[in-house]
Amino acid sequence: MKKICLVTDSTADLTPAQAKELKVKVQPLYVIFGEKMYRDGLEIDSDTFYTKLKASSVMPTTSQPSPGEFIDLYNQAFAEGCETIISLHISAALSGTCQSARQAAEELAGKDIRVVDSRSISVGMGVQVRAAAEAIAQGLPVEQVLQAIETCRQNHELLFTLDTLEYLAKGGRIGKAKSLLGSLLNIKPIIRVVDGAYVDAGKARSQKQALTQIAGLFAELSKGRRIKRLAIGVGAADEAGQALKAELKKAFGLEPSLSYVTPVIGVHTGPGTVGAAVEYYPS
């Protein structure tokens, strides 16, 4: 059986311990404050990022990795004995990261590199990484690992709420949720990720109400389906994350994992972000 290695990027919101556990290599994206560029999760962490965001008069931006960086990472994996690489990344509708990975794969023609668009982000992407890692650990061949990713992608839901739409709008990533922009400024939008793009899923007057709505939406979406995994991601919203964790645990009887959204995601969502992914067993 060929040795399969898994690569993802920092927007999967895996903690270093989770990445080590899953044996996945993580390619960082970049956060840019003025002329200073930071490798996401390596040179800037979530706490440092939100402190800088609050103090900065300049709106930070983000950048995807270059094809050359992926080439270096892929060559490192091959040097370690990998024969096939599965490279799973943030939705191509939200970032050029997939395109950089594909260009790198083309440069390494003759090497077995499979680039996969997760059509998701954050913990929604993270559950797909975990599904792939589990399939690899079971010794499944590459096509079955790819099928495990696709099954997970088709059987997961991702919902999140923001303290403000300001960052998503300025970053140009608002997608089909732009209908929310005409609403009152003090609303808390609820956004669903569908086929890699953001879609308006509701609005609330407070964060507490938004969390209750998210739990209710998950309950509706989960009718007739068995839940396999729950994952929560937060950005400068620890209390809200714990509240959502308690609601989902009570509703579904499973212990959700919790991680902090990467600074790259925080650029576009801002502080006060909290969301969750639910992975289902295929029906």
C-alpha cells in the first residue's frame, strides 16, 4: 500500500496538538498589517492578532501561500517517504490557496498529488481533514480516502455568527450573505456555508439570541440524521464559545471540540466570531 500524506492549510483551525495527532502538514497563509507580513498561526497567534487588530488604524489583509511554498512542502513530504499527497484546502470561492496548490502540483508533474477543494472553511474544513486522517490511519487506498473526504463534505453543516459584518464586507468575502448589509448595524448575522460560499441564514438582536438560533438551525438540519462529530471555532469570543458548546452538547449528547479561528479568518470575520460544524453519518 502506498504511503499517503495529508496536507492542509492554516484556515482549517487545527491546534498544533490536533495537527500532530492527525499527522497532517499545515501550510500557513499570511496576515498583513501595513508592510509587515506574518505566517498565520506561526508568527502570529489568535490572541496577538486581536490585540493588534484593536490597536491598528490600518485594516489588515491576507494572502495565500505561493506555489513555491507548496512545492517545498510537497518535496519535504516526498523526502520523508510519502508516495501520494492529498492536499485539502479552504474553499476556492474564498481564497486562491487551492489554485496555488494546483499550480505546485502541475510543477511537480509525475508526482502523485491530489488537490481537494473543501468548499468550506474553519471547523467545517477541519472535520474533513479529520475524516481524511482517519481513513489514512485505517490503511485505506487513496481513492477511498478521497471518497471519505467527499462523504464528509456532503454530510456536514457549518454555521457561524459575527459581532459585525464590517470585516466580511471590507474583505470582499460576503458572497450571498450581502442581503444582510441593508440591515440595522446592531444585528448579529447568522451565516451558513453552502458550496464554499457564505449564505444568509438569519439575524438576531444579540449574540445570545444568535447562539440560540444556531442551535435551533442545527436541530432542524439534523432531523433524521445521526451526528458523528461536533466542532466549535471562536475568535475573541470565549464565553460565547462555551455557551454554544453547552447548548450543542445538551441538544445532541456529544462533546464538541473547540478551537480558535486562525488570524487569517479573523481578518475577515473580526472579533466576536463563534460558529460550529456538525458532521453526519451518511444516510
